[in-house]
Amino acid sequence: MSMDRLRTFARRLRWPFQSPIDPPCTMPTFRTHLTPNPNSIKITTDAGPFIDGGMLSFNTPTEAEGHALAELLFRTPGLAGVFIMPDFLTVTKQPAATWDDVLPTVKSILADYFGRAA
């Protein structure tokens, strides 16, 4: 995927999706940001910190055991890694996977996770 195409795709991924006639949405907003690695996307939110402090990095589902959010994210087919800081999360997909397949599942998991935490 070219960088221009990836930028266009990332712009489309503004969460939550809401039309101008919908009532105000109280769901958290998630934003995607390009990274130098085309297989990784950085995600930020207004819902609060992803973790309380430090950093966490997981490259396999086994490594993610014991961390609720990372375990949930690794249920996403095509996901290769999760990097978590308090103010952002970066997900890395497997090279053969497409963002069209991976990001909707990640979005759903994050919305559910932060909805439960509220």
C-alpha cells in the first residue's frame, strides 16, 4: 500500500462514525496516526490513558497473557504486535494482512474496552 493511500485510509478512520444529524456522541473518540512503518498504526483517544504508566510491548498472544487489553487485541486476525504507552497504542499487522481487515476489529475492541472501563 502506498503512503498516500495509507494516509487516505487513516483519515477515514476517525472513530466513532457519526453523521451531523446524530445526537452528540458520548463514546470515546479514537484517532489513527501514520507511523514510519506501514504495518503499524498509532492510535490515540480522549477516553483516558491506555495504561497508568510505563510502557508495554507484546509480540505474541502468549506475551500478552495477563494484560486484558492486549489479550483482547490479539484476538484480531492478522495482528502481529501491540505497543502500549499511557497516551497512545500502536498496533502492528502482519505484512500479508490489510488494514481494511484489521482496523475494524481493533476499533470494536477499543470501543468495548473503554465502554466497560467507564
